[in-house]
Amino acid sequence: MSSCSQGPVKGEAATIVPPSSSTASQGPPLSPSTSSKSPELPDELVQAGWAKCWSRRENRPYYFNRFTNQSLWEVPVLGQHDVISDPLGLNAAPAEGSDGNLGNGQRKRRSSEEQGAGPNSFKRTKSSSSPVQTGRVSSPASHVWIYWDLDVQTNAVIRERPPANHLPPHPEIELQRAQLVTKLRQHYHELCHQREGIDPPRESFNRWLLERKVIDKGHDPLLPSDCEPIISPSMFREVMNDIPIRLSRIKYKEEARKLLFKYAEAAKRMIDSRNASPESRKVVKWNAEDTMNWLRRDHSASKEDYMDRLEHLRQQCGPHVTAVAKDSVEGICSKIYQLSAEYSRRLRQTHLSLLQDPPTGTQVSASPPQPRLVYCYPVRLSISTPPLPRVELHFENDVACLRFKGEMVKVNRGHFSKLELLYRYSCIDDPRFDKFLSRVWCLLKRYQVMFGSGANEGTGLQGALPVAVFEALNRQFGVTFECFASPLNCYFKQFCSAFPDIDGFFGSRGPFLSFSPVSGSFEVNPPFCEELMAAMVTHFEDLLDQSSEPLSFIIFVPEWRDPVTPALTRMEGSRFLRHQLSIPAYEHEYRSGGQHICKREDMYYRAVHGTAVLFLQNDAGFAKWAPTPERLAELTTASRVFSDWLMVELSSACVTPFE
């Protein structure tokens, strides 16, 4: 791979000079080496994915299909054998003088002619993935569904930055981190049961990780270890909301009646068993007994009557219940944080012992004296990666299975091919892919641990916009970059993500709160964590205020109005707000955060809340990418009709889109 040096920008307002020597962030994948569209091939073959390549080993041309990974020495014949719709060639008409094993007279390249692999490399698989086609049926003969477009070049410009001091990922450390995070989740579950008699609020541990990382100054990429304050507002708020009992959504009158009775009974029992003040005991007991008497007398109340009474009871008893539970809940938050810091320290000591050249405590990467303006490029690590242990790979139907020390992680074949492409674009220290499988295993294990072990747990925090919306954003607003994504759910090859130490090998530009673009057009779909969204808005304001170059952020956030989130309020009052539109609940959808492994029917889900779309732009960004009525109309259409369009295409073409 070539070096990661980026071309400079001549002056603050000068034309951006594209990087001339870097294929890590801008150019096409390096292998197989293809030139631009070959004039020697008909347009039909080019559209079908064929390109003429040159074999340096054999010193002769060959033909490669980027959709199917098929390699041929002879010019391919279109239409006789399509390996996607007819993988065995049963419907192919044999050509004259053809090989009986190939239905179109073409000789495949021999397996002995493939490039030698390292001990941790893998043999390229026949994959129906493509970095170009994005969620559309290209022709009746070839139905290739892809959820990304890695050919889009970036327009995001940053100041050149030094390599990061993160410790390089290692399967041994990732396995130990997974065990410790699982243990920490179990501690959280036990503390909630022992101290408050409740189950942990759903996803609260995941949101705790997100909220802590906003302020964490520690070394571990996942476990918080240096936060101030140590009491997490997110965890405290969510646990307290479930005391004395968790309030669920109610559909029927009888459910509302039972919930009201349970709340009154739990509040009274709690105030009797805790060290409460006489005034608190008096207020809670009186309201609880009054509610129970009302329930015994009135059997004709409606669901709305019960819910109104429940809200009144919460208002009367809530402050007193919170007062007696405060110390206990703070103890839960403090204990989990202290365990996390201890686990982080233990992991770092083990990690340093594995490195051949461990960094010193005072090692700091020096910034260039006068940072140039360059197109954004992936995170680079200043610490070299030691030899990595072997990771085994095998395929079960359309799923790639990677195993290390008995721990298996899985990813579907299409996303596995996507990771390979991202690695080719972004990684500069492993041209032979000797460390590819180990790094893929670390990547998948990291996100598996962050998601949690529950059914569909964590996937909502990694949801993505539909392909049609990304296409409209790119076409109408010049969007080429995602501010919150991962190698697994990204649409563009340039994005920010949570874990620069491992995601950087697959194209990540690092966490968004540490990313400072000077210009560019960005899509923003953050995890729905209030503290993270608040910090995000502060970062937007700073970037837009400091830059005179075109800068645009198109933000998708939940339209929570009861109560309204501080982040949404601040954006609606921002001087950089150019336009805002609202997409109603159930009229749009998101792609699952578990799209790399989920079932076909679970790929998309309808949003149960409205989504606010806000355009924050400086003056130059507004002049270049103004949200005009025509542009907004296409974006709105793309966000609302994708599901209906998808069903029509499926029923008419009889294809399976989620391969």
C-alpha cells in the first residue's frame, strides 16, 4: 500500500488539491489492479461489472468482475452464464468448443495462479457484493443489493494531524475485554436486583458507555476509567425512572388498573423499608392508601382515568421516593464506574506486555509545525502492531465465521466483502492481508460486546438511514461523510466511529467529537443518547463558527417533545439553522444496527417516533448546499417511500434483496 500522505491545500480559500500518493483514502481498491473503464470492453460488459486488468505475475491481461469476484483469461461473454442468477450455469447455452465445466467457453484462472497467502490471510470468496450498486435492481439477469457506495470520494477537508497513540488491537486483549465487559454487565444486573429489586433498564448500560465516553480521558477504547463526575447522569436517571416499579406502555383498561395498584403498593412498601423522614412517610402513605380506596370503590373508570390517577400519584410520591433511593442508586453508579476503571487498568497492563516496543508514559505524537489542509484520511496509529495470532475462517452458507480460541463471531458474506474493500482502501501496514482476519475478529468482537447479549440489544443505537436517503443526500446536498457510523453500517468509505484503534484500519476518521473538519458536507445520525447529542451540538457550533469554507451538517434526531431534549432545543435556536423538516412516526424507517448479521426480514424497521431533520450550515455552506424546495422534496420522498418501493420491486422481480 502506498503511504498516507495527503495533498496540501494552497491557502485557506484555495482549491483543494487531491492527494496524489494516497490510495488509502481516495483511490479505488488496489487489488485486483484495474484501470478506468477500458475502451476495449463494450458498455454492456462494463455495466455488468467487468474490467480489463493486468497480471504482473503472468505479464498478460485478464478480466475481473467486481460484482462476483470472477476472474477470466478470455473476454467474457455477456448473457450466457450469470453466476448470480444462475450460479451453476444450468440455463447457459454452451458455446462452440467450450469447456464442459464452463457454460460459456471461458477458462477460469487456476487456484495455483492465485497469490500466496500469509498464515492469517484468507482466500478470496465468490461474493455477490459490490461497492457501486446500492440497493437497486440493475437488470433482470443480475439482482445485486448493496447497502453502501464506497466509490464516493470525500469533500471533507481537515488539518493534517499526527498519528494517534492508541494501542493496536490484539485478539488476546479483545477476548479479555469481552469477558470483563460481560462481567461488568452482570454486576450491574445484580446490584439493581439487590439494592432496588428491579431489572436494569433496557439499554441503560449501553447508553452509560456512550455517555461516559463523551467525557472519559482514559486509555481503554470501551471501558470508562477517567471521568468527572464519577456518577453518571444517564445511568442515575434511567435507574431512578424505574423506581419503585417500571412503567410500561398500556393498551387496555385492566392493564392500567393493575399498574396503578402496583405503583401505589410498591411506593408504600419502599417508604416503609427505607430511612425516610416523617413527612415523606406521611405523604406517600396517605396518597397510596387513598389510591387503593379509590380502586376499591370505582370499578367503572376508563383507561384514561387510571392513567391520570397514576400520573397524579407519581407527582405526589415521586420526590419522596427519589429522596430515599438517591444514595442507593448513586452507589450503583459509583460501583460500576470503579469496577470499569479497575478492569481498564488491568487490560492496559496486559496489553503493554504483548507489545514488542511498548510506549513510554510520556510519549506524545508531535503535531506538524504548520498543519496543512488535506482531504480527510483514516486514523493512523503511532505504535506498530506485533505479530497477531491465527484466526480461523470458514463459511456456513452466506455467513463468514471467524474463530479465535473457541470464540466465534459471524458476519454475512456481503459485509465480509465490504470489510475487505474498506481494508484495502484504508490500511497501509498490511499489504498482504496477513493481519486482516485477526483485525476483523477484533472488530466484530468489539461491536458484539458493545451491543450486549440480549435479543436485538444495542442494534437501535447503531441504526442507519436507508440507501435511498443516502443517495438523495449525496445527489442533492453533496454529502460524502457520516459523522456517526461504523465499518459495519457505513454507507460511505469515509466516516467517524467510536473505536479509532480498530475502526481506523477500515476507514474510520476517529470519534466525531475529536474530528474537526474545515469544510465538507456531512450526514449526522447520532446514537440517541442525550449527553452525546448535547456534546455534538456544541461541537457543531464551534466548527461552523470557526470556518469560512463551505460547511454543512444535516442532522437526523428523534423528535422527542415530551419532554423535549436539550440538544433539539439548542439546534432549533441556533443561528446556523437554515431549515428544519419533520418526518412523522411510522412513515419512515431505519436500517438495523445489526445489518451485518440480522435476518432478512429484520433489515429495516419502522421508526416509532418522529424524526427531525435539521440543516446547520455556515454562510458558505448555505450558498453551496442550500435546502431548496426541490432538494427537500427529493429527500422527503426518499425517506418515506423506500419501504413501499422495495416491496414493489421484490414482488415484480421475485428477488431476495438482503443477500
